[in-house]
Amino acid sequence: MDLLLHDRTYLVTGGSSGIGDATIALLLAEGANVVTCARRPDVLAAAVARWSAPSGRVVAVPADVRDPDAMAALVADAERAFGGLDGVVNNAGQSRMAGLDKVGLEDFRDELDLKFSSVLNVVQPALRLLEHSPVASVVTVNAVLAKQPETRLVTTSAARAGLLNLTKSMSVEYAGRGVRVNSVCLGLVDTGQWRRRYESSGTEEDFATWERQIAADRGIALGRFGHADEVAHAIAFLLSPRSSYVTGAALDVCGGVARGIF
Ligand SMILES: NC(=O)c1ccc[n+]([C@@H]2O[C@H](COP(=O)([O-])OP(=O)(O)OC[C@H]3O[C@@H](n4cnc5c(N)ncnc54)[C@H](OP(=O)(O)O)[C@@H]3O)[C@@H](O)[C@H]2O)c1
């Protein structure tokens, strides 16, 4: 199926690794232009080299999604390079492992800054460009945690729930401006996040054995972690005009770890 993304322009935050990296590789393969950011310039430059995109199709800027001025500048870069924007993927972030006994108010503020305000930092300046696109779509990368909190990830769960709620409001508010807004709710996906946890776990098992054990402990119906490109395909579908009647949806991409039926 042609996703009709050819010559469209997408801003994907956190593009240097994992889900952002896989999404950008897919968008480029579909003939789209991409604007992206991540904090570490060297890791971002390595990703750009890996994509080996046709010249002029990628703008990659070292920037932090928590910085509203930097995000407004990134949107301006998209306009300068490609004349507009057809979609945004709010992807940058990482989870924070800690229970209530280990966190204070400052930790909740930090997490809301990264997972909640960051989305406003990007979408608000992008809106004036998106509303000129006939196929405008925003996809927010969220987690099953938003609906199914885990006490060992208390700040992340709370911030994710707020973000899911915000994303729904955006879908209603922006529908009249021709912009669809959806979420993907992830379970456990094999990316930089989980490789870092594996390396710091001290286990002598190989990654595949360690992963299968966690999948069994967490009750993942499909018995394994997801792959970044499996998430990328879900994101690309929600960006695509092929999903033109889908807005305000939260699509679980979680191998069946979500327990609820909504
Ligand atoms: N993997 C999972 O199991 C899972 C589950 C649920 C939700 N998620 C969410 O999925 C999204 C992608 O994560 P991933 O698993 O692909 O992790 P990843 O491989 O660690 O990639 C995270 C990307 O975001 C960038 N990033 C992190 N903080 C940033 C910031 N403040 N400003 C700009 N860029 C930033 C990172 O680059 P720099 O570090 O250089 O900035 C990197 O490019 C995250 O929002 C994560 O919370 C992942």
C-alpha cells in the first residue's frame, strides 16, 4: 500500500535512536522529507549518516525538546528548508525508573517537562504550518503506562496519563483546523532504553534470554519485546492520509501487554 507520504514533510523529535530512528528511516524510504532533533550531536550525526538520505531531504539539529525557543527554531528550520510541515511525531524521551518513596516534587516537574510540556513546545509553533497542509497529522508516542500505571515508574506513568489526556484535547481542538492528532501507546520495545537497562542489570544471560524472561514476567501476550520498526509502521500509518478518518485514537502497540479493553 502506498502511504502517500512522498514529498511530504515530517518533524520527528528524538530521531537519533530507537523508535525515532526507525520512523525516520521509514519516512525517508517513502520519499518524505524529515526534520529532527536530539541532544547529543555526535549520535545524531551518526544517525544522519546511517540513513544515507537523498541530498536535501533531512534537517537534523542538536536540540532539547524541553527548550521552547529551540523547538520554535526547529519548526522555522522546517519552513525554511521545505516550505511547510505535514506532520509531527512527538517521540523524544526516556522513562524514569522510581517508585513514590524515591521521588519528590522536582522529579514530577522534570518528568512533566520532558513528557508533557515538550509536546506543547513543538505542536504549538507547528500548528500555523500544519493547518496549511491538506494531510496534517500529529502522532504522539506514549506508553501503555498512561492507562495502566506501574508503581516502579510512578513519575513516568503520571506524566504519560496527562499526555494522553492532552493529546485527546488537541484532537478535538485542532480537528476544525484540519489537523488529526493520535497517540501510539507502547509496551516494551527493544531500543536504546532497554539495551541500557540490560547493560546495567549485571545479568550474565544474553539479551534474548533476558528479554524473554521479562516478557513472561510482565505478561506480554506475544512473548517478546516489540521492534522499533513495528512501532514505526504504526506511526507512519497514523501520519498517512490512509488513516484520514482516525483522530483522537490511542493505538496500543504493545504485543498484548495492555489489560484494558479501551
Ligand atoms: N522502548 C520502550 O519500551 C518504550 C516504551 C514506552 C514508551 N517509549 C517512549 O518512546 C520514545 C522513544 O524512545 P526509544 O525507546 O526509542 O528510546 P531511545 O532509543 O533511548 O531514543 C530516545 C531518543 O530521544 C532523544 N531524546 C531524549 N531526550 C531528549 C530531549 N530532552 N530532547 C531531545 N531529544 C531527546 C534521544 O537522543 P539524545 O539522548 O541524544 O537526546 C534519542 O534520539 C520515548 O518517548 C520513550 O519514553 C519507549
